[in-house]
Amino acid sequence: MELLWIDDFLALAETRNFTRAAEIRATTQSAYSRRVQRLEEWLGAALFDRETRPVALTPAGEEFLARARRLREEIFDARRAVLSASSVFKKSLRIYATNTLAATLLPSWIAERGLENYSLIVASITGCLGALRRGQADLALVPHFGDDEALQGLKTEEIAEDRLVLVATAERAASIRLEGGRLKGRLMVYAPGTSYGAEIATMLARHGVAIDSAPVCESASAEALLAQVQAGFGAAWIPRLLLATAALERCDVPAFFDAPYKVLLVRPA
């Protein structure tokens, strides 16, 4: 199995349209379809019902969906964990955090407690929680979108609230509009399988909204998307924590476009 196939699967699971998914994955529809077929051949089961419109997940596809997201995150987290383990620094406290929280809330949290001699590992939400369960982390800071099952067996404390907000420069914000259930304008999105991406896709589906055109940019990093937004390339959902010093405007869309979440301090049970 290739990581490329997992990203392809997640794109189609979110869009339910081969043409749109191929555009997101920056390839032709024929090449994209062949890659999806190779994944299905490797797994030994059809993942999509191609006779329905929109394309639907088969029972095997539904089973693979949650696992595919975890697989993608764990592959990247494995690299981070290996790099951390190779350090010769004597660690008294092992802190895991997502990239956004490590760059925003965490420094002040550490300063308030006067912590010294700690190791900071940046990982996905799944990677942070997994490190706690494996005894590789003493605490973690993660965003929480309401999946309480993922926190079972762990101690949690809410320390802040935040939200994803669709923003752009003043010039670009004026061109982002919702028309008849289609969100139009130059948009940038999170990569398939990311927690932010899944939350936004769920929100849009719940309200019957589809993105009208292929995204301008796709990234797993909120910080990377913020840089593209600031450069005027389009609009993206950015954590409000990152917008304190950014001269950007909220796009003129309904209030439900904001995706609120809690920031949790998590420890082993």
C-alpha cells in the first residue's frame, strides 16, 4: 500500500465525485481511477459503489475510512516520534501538541508554570493521544471536536476554546459567496484525512453545501494555509488562535461556517 493511495481514497470519500477528487489530487480522472482500483485490488474489496450518484462507500469502504485516516496520521507521527527518540537531551517532561497549539497557546502555558527541561513533540491529534496511551508522553494539548470515544481512558481538562473561521484578504473575501448551496470563489482546503479537513467536510455536508470549484491549494498545515491566505491566493478555514496579528477578514458566509472546538490538556489516566 502507498500513502498516495490513502490520500486518493480520502479525497473521494469526502467529495463522492471522481472528477472533483481527481482535480483535488492534481491528476487526470483516468490516472486517479487506476490508483483507486489498485488500492481496492490490494485490499481485496470494492471500496466505492460506482453506480450511484454521488459515489457511495461500500460497507468495506466505510470500514476502511476510519482506519485510513488513522494510518495517514500514524505514518507522519512515526517520523516525528523517531526523530524525538534520537535526541540526547535529558527530558524531564514530554509534551505533545498539535502544530497550531504548539505555536500559540503552549508557550504561555509553559511560562505560567515555569517549566524547564522539557521535550516538545509536534504531532497530529491521533499521534498525541496515542503517545499518551503508549507512555511516550506526559501530557498533550489537542483540539477536540466532540469525539469523546477518542479520549476514553485519558484525563482531560478544558483550557481554552477556539474555532475555524473562513477568512481571506479584503480583496479576496468579497469574492467568496454562497449561492444555492454552492460555495464559490478561490478556496484552499485541508488535506484529506486531517482532523480540520474532516470537521469542515462534515459541517458542509450537514448543511448541504458543496465547494463549487477545485481548491486553489491543499495542505495539512493551518500555518501553511494561513501564509497562502495572507499572500492573497484565496480563502481558507484558519484557527482563530492564528489570526491575532493577521490582517484578514471573515468571509461573508452564514454563521454555521465557523467550526468551534475546545482545546484540551490531556494526561494519562
